Amino acid sequence: MTVAAVFRILCFRRCASLCFCAYIFFCYLIGSCLIGWGSSWSTGTKLIEFFTEEPITWRIKFALKFSSILIGCIFFGLGVIACVGKVTERPVLLKGTKVCLALFAIILLGASIFVWSFQNEFEEIIKIKISKSVLNYAEMFTSDESFLDNLQYSLRCCGYNNSSLDYSSFVSQHGRFPISCPTDEHDRRQLLPNTSPCLDVAKSVITRTVQFVSFTLGILSIYAALGILSVLLFSHHPDPWARCL
């Protein structure tokens, strides 16, 4: 074997080693960020925060937190296994890393598809909740009034599908829209221009949230799949001379 051939092998080995180190580093970084995000009490969108009274939406919020921590721990664990495999260069550890990354990539891709498919169900839950709350608002039910006020304050919306019709009974009784609706300071009977019904705004928030979660899971799936390529490049030994690095 010529000196030039040995040099090319060693250069390939060095590049593969650096790529593998970078991959391990980002596994630690991604894992730490996901664990931190999942552990934060403020995790979740404002919309999810307001639907914690509903059992199914409370489970969704909990699932987001728990999934974030779980995925972060898995990434962190894979980083540890890959790091030990790199240092010891044991084929068993490197092969185990490849298998784990492959399974993890498939699971993340499946989760991304599942989240995307759940969008319609979540919209239906919110549709029913907002409709019920607006209907009961005029009856002064405390829980529905509190829920709707928080939602309208946060999303700067008013009513369910048609603000004027939805609160016609309330306006006739009190001479104004609910304080949580964006109204004119001098005339509480007049909504601010471009005030949208809460159903439209909520659907928009749901769409953005679902797209963000699904897209993030898809990106993490691709990153896990790239790890398989990184391990394959590192574990390839075309010549014993490469082990001297």
C-alpha cells in the first residue's frame, strides 16, 4: 500500500471521527434542550393552558411535556452510548447504536404522522368547548365565564362564530360586550376593528401548533437517521492502519 493511499485512509478516518464527535455533541445538546423544555412549567401553548379543565386536553398537555422529556433522555442516552462506542471502538456498541437510532427514527416519524392526523379531533374538542362556553356565558356560569375571559384576553378575540350574534343577549342585558372582548374604550358596545371570532383564531393557533410539533418530530427523525450514516462512516475500517488514530 502506498503512502498516499495510507494518507487518504487516515484523512477519511479523521473526518469520520470529527463528524461522529459533532453528532454526539448535538445529541447531548438536543437532549438537554428537550428535557429543559419539557421540565418547564410554562410548557405548551396558551391555548392548551386554557383547556386544562377538559380531561382529554389536560392529557395532551401532559403528553407534550412527558414526550419532550422522554425524547430528550433518549437522545442523551444515545449520545452516551455513541460516545462510549467511539472511545472503545467496540463493534457491539456501535452496532447497538445503529439499531437504536433506526428504531428511534421510525418511532419519531410515526409520532409526526400521528400528531398531524390528530389535528381535526383537537379542533372539534375546542369547537365544542368554545360553543358551550359562549352559550353559558350569558347565564353567568362561573367556570365557563372564566375560561372564555382568559381565552378572549389572550387571543384578542370575541365570541364563537359571530361576536354580535353570540353576545346579543349579554349586550342587551348589560349594555356592553364582555370586558375581555377587545372593545372601544369609549363605547363598550363597539368591538375594535378586525376583531375575529375565537373559533377562527383558535383553529389558526391549533394549525400552527400541530404543524410545529409535527415538523419538529420529523426533523428529529431525520437527525436520528443521519446518525446511522455517521456511525457507519466511523465504524468502517478499510485498513488496520486506520486504528492508529
